[in-house]
Amino acid sequence: MSMRLDEEEIDQIEVRMAQLFALVSEALAGATEALLSNDVSDGLRVVEGDQAIDDLAAEVELLVWERLDTEPLPAATLRHLVGVLLIVPELERSGDLAEHIAQRAASNLGADMSPLSRGIVQRMAEVALEMWRVAADAYGDRAADADSLSEDDEEIDILHDRLTGEVAAGTMASPVGAQVTLLARFYERIGDHAVNLARRIEMLHGVE
């Protein structure tokens, strides 16, 4: 196989990876907006859109495995493809978490949340989205500094504690509080996935 064809195949994978990063970010932003604006229909749209993330993730993995099944690859290409296989599940799981948030929006949970809890969720989403922007840029630049996300990750953890504290204060009905507790966990895990992505990208960059 020619070097040019090899580059074209890698480019196809990279285009889809960029799309995955974008779809997950859009799902997270859309789910939060639907939740806080009490927009049930938008929440449902994000839920339905999760299938596109799953399908694209599966397509990327298939392309990578097909490439790995060809003739021996250069070491750098092999490392990169293995890295993609490690990164895609982080993207897919984050998309699932955005879907979980959207499901709460579709049930109109936001309308029953306390004003303080809504404010905390908004801030958690802002921090998480910024972490995702950094992770996406790091993947595109083939460089990452996971430590640069540590302050954002710490803020997410603090906000998680504040949100669970608001639930414990009994300002919302118990069923609502239970769902808000889950929301806190969803956003915290999204932040964790962003850090994991940065670490994987950093590791790949470090061995090249």
C-alpha cells in the first residue's frame, strides 16, 4: 500500500475523531441547556442524538481494526492507532453521560430543582465544557498536559460536594434530590473522562 493511501486512511480516522469530540461537547452543552431551560423537546433530541455518537465510535473502531489488520505498520502509526482505541471508549462513555443528563431534562427535572442547585449545575457544565475543549485541542495538537486540567477537575469536585450538600439540606423533594445527586455524579465523571483523555494523549505524545 502506498504511503499516500496510508495517510488518507489515517486522515479518515482523524476526521471522525474530531467529529466525535464535537458531538460529545454539543451533547453536553445541549443537555445542560435543555435541563436549565426546562425544554423537554430539546432534552429528547439530545437523547436521540446519542445513537449518532455510538455509531460514529463504532465506525472509528472498525476503521482502526481494519487498518491494523493490513501489512506491518510503522511504529508511530501503530502507537497512534492503539491510542485511538483507548480514547474512543472515553468519548463514548462521556456521550452516554450527556445522554443521562438529557434524560433528566426530558423528564423536566430542571423545573423542580432549587435555584442554588441550578446555578451549581450551570457552573459544573461550564467547567466540564472547558475541560473538553482543552482535551479536544490537545488531541488535535498531539500534545497534552494533564496537570493543566487539575484545577478545573478540583473545581468540579468542589461543585459536586456543594450540590450534594444542597440536596442534603432538604431544599428539594426527595425524588428530585435523588436525581440531582445523580446529576452531580454525571458531571463529575465527565470531568474525570476529560482528565483521562488528556493523560492518554500526554502518554502518546511522550513516547513519540
